[in-house]
Amino acid sequence: MEKPESIIPIGSPAAEPAYTPLMGTSYHDQGQWSSGLLDCTSDIQLCCQTTWCPCITFGQNAEIIDRGLSSCGVSGALYGIIGFLSGLHFVYACAYRTKLKRQYGISASPIEDLCTHIWCHPCALFQEHRELQHRGYDVPLGWYGNLEKRNGGTGMDNPPVVPGGMTR
């Protein structure tokens, strides 16, 4: 049996899109958020979505922060289930805020993140979403949508056909 020429490892993170900051913005200073916590009204549609259905905003953020290892739907559903069963969905969201800050060198303690999510949860989700936008992501597209956009709409390569694999 011959080995396939290229193997795609399952569960390996995809390459991060190499975007420049959005037009009209300079390179983001390390250690600071690109917008304030209470800048929620800068995008009314996202503000309403985050206020009335935060599981969608959280899921979109989580997919980008996890670099495609988790999907928007799964993350959003888990967030909703945790919130419904225990009311502690903000703790789950706080972990992603901490992860986002580590990825981009934004300083603050995990306790500060937890307090932000306890007392200003929708604003925290909104701020995280805006930060990802500022970093060049079209957050609703998801991780793989952003990769496709970066590659000029060519999508991803098809996985290799394995000789002797399942046939119909």
C-alpha cells in the first residue's frame, strides 16, 4: 500500500491569517485594547445581538480566538447550555477573554477579566469582538472564512484521496 503524498493531521491548528490593521488605523500598540469597554454603541446591530443573544457573539469570537479549533455553533451552544444550567456562562467567556489578551499582548489580570465579565458581560463580549475586527478579522465569517478571504476566495485544498479508502 502506497503512502499518500500529503497528509492533513486532524486537530492541527490552521495558519493564522496575516492581515494588516484595518484602513485608517495604525499598528495596534501592545498592551492596550483598541477600544473602550463602554464603546458599545459604535455598532448598534452588534450591540443588540450581543445584548439579546450573546451566545452568537461569543461563538463568533471563540472560533477566531481558537483559530478554528472550535466552531461558532459549538462554542455558542456550550455557552448557552452553561448559562442555562448554572448561570456561570460569564466564567467560560472570561477564559476566552484571557486567551485573547495573551495572544495580542494586552495586559490585565485574570481577576480583572472575571470582574469585567461579571459586571459588564455584554460590553466585554462586544469589546472582544471589536478587538478582533481591529486586528483585521471579519468575525462573522469565522476562522476558515477569513482564511478563504485571505487566499482570494480559492478556499482550502481538497484532502488527498487515500488508496484503499472507503468507496461506494
